[in-house]
Amino acid sequence: MAAKCKSKEMLLVGTKVKGFIRSKEMMCSAEVLEALNCCVYCCLEKAVQRAKDNGRKTVQAKDV
């Protein structure tokens, strides 16, 4: 799954993600950002499709 997303633009702010993980007293591996970015793309694709399926051109919170 992450291999499909490697070529996609990063939508996350890496320092913010790493800061959040560190605030939980955990370490962050190098692959976490790529995997999370892939999850975000997947979630957005589903939200866009749901809006289209409902005849809308606006993605709303309920689509996520």
C-alpha cells in the first residue's frame, strides 16, 4: 500500500507528526510519515467518491 503512495506529494507536516508522537513518549520510525500520508490519501479518495456518489461537488466533514 505504501509503495503506491511514495510518488504522491506529502500532505502532512513531518515535524508536527513527529512532535505528536514524541509527546506521547514514543519514537517515530522513518516509514511512519509515508504510511500516514498513504492513509490520508486513501481517506480523501473515499471522501471525494462519497461526495460524488451523493451528487455533490463539495466534500463535507460527513464524507470523511
